[in-house]
Amino acid sequence: MTPEEKLASLGYDLTEAKASHPAMNVGTIVGNLMWLSGSITPPKDGVPWKGRVGETYTVEEGYEAARLCAVAQLAAAKTMLGDLSRIKRVIKVLGLVNCAPDFTNTSGVIHGYSELLVEVLGEKGKHARSAIGVQALPQGVPVEVETIFEIE
């Protein structure tokens, strides 16, 4: 099963990714490495996410927001590569969680991102990772994630 078919079997659709500003790209490829710009939590069922984990959202809701960021990053990878099978492995993930000042379970939120990558890419989806709590993210979303991939 291809990564695209695995995503579809999980109920996710990939849409073409576009840069959020004319001065940036969806990603950059240098040699066999691809750096993707950060993806923020996309709307769920047409409703935008706005709020902080630990205040507006639970860890479980943040986990789901992180999964949606993973789908957005895979859509960006597909836009850049044309085929997710070109991903040789995921190297590094930086997960940012818009959270309450006393919130300490950022890793529990970003596990949603990591686990979706492993569901879709198998062993190639395992990676090094940072999960950082921040005071604010664009549009007030709860999660933003960026990824570095090794590609073929």
C-alpha cells in the first residue's frame, strides 16, 4: 500500500499545499534533503482551531490537531515530490504547541504527529523530535510542525 493509500484508508485527503506568503516556499530541497515550512493546524470540518492546549483544548484534542498537522506536512511533501514513496525517511520534527503557561505535556500533543507518520510511512516515519511549548502561534492555532526528510 502506498503512503497516499494508507492516508486515504485512515480517512485523510491530501490537497495541494501552497505557501502562506509570497516571500516563502512550501519547502526547499537541497541534495537528498527536503525541509518543509511549518504547517499550522488546518480547520476541522470547516471550523478553524483557535486556542491553547491546557486552556481551550485538552491533550487529546491537541493530539488530534497534531495529527492534522502531519497530514498537512505530508500534503506539502507530496506537492514538492509528486509521490510520497520518494520519502526515504523522516529525519527531524519540530513540534510547537500553543499552550497554557503551566502546561508541561507538549510531548503528549506532538505524539499525535509522530504516530501518524509511523502509521503512514512505517519505520521510515520514525524520527528525532523536539516538542516545545510556546505562547502563541499564527492565527491562534494550537499546533505548528515542521519536518526535515531524506528523499530519493
